[in-house]
Amino acid sequence: MKLEKLVGDRFKERPSDCQIDSHAIMVRGGYIKYVANGIFSSYMPLRRITRKIEQIIREEMDKVDGQEVQFPVALPASLWDESGRYESVGSELLRFTDRNGSRMVLGMTHEEAAVQLVREYGQSYTKYPFMIYQIQTKFRDEARPRGGLIRVREFTMKDAYSFHTSQEDLEEYYAKCHQAYENVFRRAGVPEVISVASDSGMMGGNVSHEFMLLTPVGEDSIAICDECGYSANMEAAECIYDEAVTLENYELQKVHTPDMHTIEQVCDYLKADPKKSVKAVVYQKNEDDAYVVVFIRGDLDVNETKVRNHLGCEFHPAVITEESGLHAGFIGPVGITDNCTVLYDRSLQGGNGLVCGANETDYHYVGFSPARDADIKEYGDFAKISDGGICPNCKKHGIKVSRGIEVGNIFQLGTKYTKTMGMTYLDANGEIHNPIMGCYGIGVGRLAAAVCEAHHDDYGPIWPISIAPWQVHICAVRSDDEQVKQTADALYEALENCGVEVMYDDRKVSAGVMFSDADLLGIPIRAVVSPRNLKDGCVELTARDKSFDIKAQKDKAVEEILRLIAELSEKCR
């Protein structure tokens, strides 16, 4: 293709409203155009990239016996009623009513549609196991879209659903899909993507993994152990603590702490270590505004995902009223009101001589011992893991918290959807069971943006050859020179005849403009035909990532380019 025919403008300056590099690059390079908040149109270069990503995904899904299907974007709400998610999912699910008054939703995920498609088919154990997948548009009404294609409202996603007759069979297939995902990311040019244990969230199920590209601009926090390689999303990472040793029997005393509402104020006033204090964090359940109080060690933060999973419901930060029986800033375990659900983090277990609220305005207790002074039935894991924390795997203080972009996820769903939607099969003994499901997703546009985020410089993206929009970029510098034009034209024609994907720039523009546009397109191999090179009978072949700079003889240029393509392609296999 000739660059002069390529629809879309390229810009020198970074757009002021783009916070992360991949977003700025895709706007500057003519890949995307803003339509509405979290919604973009794609130009041809991005479409070529995403089609190649989709093909890689198809090949890997087909290798694990996946069958491609397609579900509707608009779905009847009745399907979501069957699963119970019409009411349980929040405002991310876009609900609407059609012209006939029927309740509808836009698919943000397709578990219900998958079950509906195969529940008549899968009535006998002889049909199992099987997996279906689609690559389809989805809509999730994100509250805070960000980062260009990193978090959007309308997006293209590959989602797959497997069906099994035993947990063992699901686990075996789950491992195959885990490997298939590693293959996808390696072939797409980001082998540095790591798998981390994660929280299943609204998807349900007990086992799930996310595939994360570690980057400072990521929106997820990942706990990684340098000692043993353990990794987990912070939402799912277990917090464990050194065993508390009680050497002194402290006396519980109430002390006056006027206008001391925060842990920092109280501990500073009492000359106490925050690790020797008790923090109270208060929420209210969405369903009835009932209060929930979480007590946790003063230097730690509450992991709201863990609290949500424990409660089994959504909640919001509390508005504490006089009628609540709670004293904001002075809430503690001793004598707390019965009008709330109370949760105790296990960071408090075995503690002694602690500072806590006295449930009386302007007063705290010192010398608090949870085992002695509070009627605690059980402790739970409600804290966020932090840098220097103890690894749940090797038990060493090796945890580091990093940021990452989630580019894929896999879940063991169990019977959450087949049971609620009445999908059953007869086993060999004629007994009725619900199939067990697995779910496997990859965001196509997000993966493209993640690759760009991982591989770029100040001038533009550095696309891996496996997903690059074109393989070779010919720059005919001084195309008004007859020899340059003839050589570049002949090279373009020869490469196309060899099946090479070529972008050809023969515009009458300066070399600076030409190379700037080439940088923004990020094509792996650049072939420069110029009067200077032709004086030596050469075509200059350079890598977008600066890994090579070769002067190839003019009559050997095609041969050398084919060799380079094969070499770069091998790295992405």
C-alpha cells in the first residue's frame, strides 16, 4: 500500500488529554479517533494489527479443540434473569427497553448466551467435554474509562466457554488453556506477560487467573515474591503475619483523646506505633444500608474485594449518623453497638497492648487485648498485602507490589450458570447432573494497546512482526530522483510478488517527515532508497527497534529482507 493513500492523519505533538504513552501514540499515529467517552473508531493500521491478534487467538483456540461461534450483542434480559445477574450486576450492564417493550441488555460478557446455545445439545454425557468461543463486540458501561484502549466501554473480546462432566476434566482443560494463553502472548510479542492468581468477581467460581503485563501505568496492583516467584492480584493475595508474641499483661485503660479522629493523630498523641493500634473502617450494605465495621491493624488498609466476597453483597462507604450508635473516629471493639456487622482482620489475632476507640467521643482505650477484651468468634483475611509483606507461598518477607495491565483472564466457573439456567445432562447411569464450566477471555484492543505500551520509544510504537500492520516500510527519499523512484518501485513490486506486506512512501516530502511517519507506524523493517545509498549500489535496511542497520546490495535487497522477516518471525513463534 502507498502511504499517500492511507486514511488518517499523523501528528508530531503529543495530545494533551492522553495520560499514557500508548494512548498518545495511537492518536498521534492515526490508529484511533475519539467518538465518545470510552468509545473509539479504528483506522486501518489498528484494524490490521487486531486482525492478526485475532488470527493468533483463533489458531491457539483451535489447537485446544475450540469451536468458533457468535453470540448476539443485544440479549433479552430474561437470560440474565435466569442466572440472577440482571439484578446482581451493577450499572456496568447497559439495560434498555426495545420498541416492543421487551427488556434488553448489551452483552458485557456472554456466559448466559453460551449456556442458552448448548443446553439442549449437551443433554448426554457422551457430548462432553467441548469448548465454544467467539470474537465479538461487547459493551461495558465503565464509570471511568481511561488510557485509550486500555479501559473502554465498547471493545472487542475473545471469550471462550468450556463444558465438562467432572472437576478433574475441567482442571486438565484449564491447564491447556493456560498454556494456550501463554502461547498467544508470546506470539503477539509480549512474552513478559505473567499469570497471577486473581479474584473471580462477578464471574463466580473458585479458581481464576489473570494475565498481566507489568507496567507503571497499569491499573491493577500485583503482589510478586522475588524469593519464590509467587504472584497474585492484590485483590486475591492472602495476607499473613508474623506470629504475635505476648510478653506483658497490659491493663485496659480509657484515655482522653480530644479531637483525635485518625490513626495518625491518636498514635502521635499517645506516642504509639500504628502497628500497635486498631483501625475501624465503616461501610453500609447497598441492599439495606446496614452498617459493617471492619477492625484491622492501624498500619494496614482494608481490601474491599475480600470484604465483598465475605459478605456476598455490594456496599459503599458509610455515612455515620447519630442514630447509628457509632462514634466516628472513636469506634472500637469494646462495647460496640449490636446494630452492625463486625469483622475482625487476622492481623489483630494474638495482639496485646493495643490502642483502639472507646465508642465514646474523645476517648480511646490503651492496653487492649482482643483475646481478653472482645468477644471475637473468628478472624478473617480482610487486608491488602503490601511491600515487604510475607509471601503466602514461601513465608519470606519477599513481597513487592507492582502495577500491571490485565490482558487476559481464565476462570473455573463450576456450576454457577448451568445450575441457575437449568442445563443438565444424563450420565452413564441415567443420573442427572449440571455440567461444570470454564471461561477464558482476552481483550483484543487492550492487548494491542498493551503491546504498544510495552514496546515503544519517544517516536512511536515498535510493533513485533507477528502483529505489525505491515512487515516492511519502503522510504523513497527524493522520489523526484528517477533512479530512486525506479529502484523503490521495483523493490515494492518484487516484495509484493513475494507475499510481503509492504507500506510504500514515495511522497515528495522531506526525509524528516518521511521518517517521522515511519516511526509512528512502527513497522519492523525499514528499507531506505536514497541517492546517497544508491551511489554505493545499496538499499539501507534498518530495524524499528534499532537492532540492525544493514547496507544490502540493490540486487540482493529482496533476498535480505526475506531473511530478516523470517528471523524476526521466528522470535515470535
